[in-house]
Amino acid sequence: MKSTYTTYTGTFKKQDGQSRTMTFIRPSDIPSHLFEGKTRPQSNPKGQEVVYDVKAKSFRTFNWGTVQGSVSQHQSSLSLGGGNS
């Protein structure tokens, strides 16, 4: 079932120096069923945030400290895995 989520798209420089563009959902906007038996991810003080990458359909790290350009915000209709909702 699809629901509407706030998604963000931004490009950042990875630790290996390559640029990566990611579309993601921040942890505060992720449905609780994706965290069954797990702890909700937290940001770390270096500007890295564990987010849900909607294209990879898994959790990844977005580095706010190396953002290139601006991060855009959108409303997207998505079906996320991990249970029925």
C-alpha cells in the first residue's frame, strides 16, 4: 500500500571522494513497522545521518557535512517494505 512521505534529494561527497545523489526519508518520517525489533537510527555529531534510501530500499548514511549544492524536499507516494501498512 502506498503512502505519502516527505522525501529529500541531495548530493554529497562520500568518504572515497566520489559524489553520490540520494533520495531518502529521514528517520523521524519513517513508519515504525520498519523498525520492528530494531532501534531507530540516530544522527552522529559529524553531520552523518542514517536515512532510508528509497531507491536502494535500505538504510544508508547521508553526509550533511559534505553536501554539494542544496537538498530539495518533496512529497512522494511510496510503498515501503518491512510489513503491511
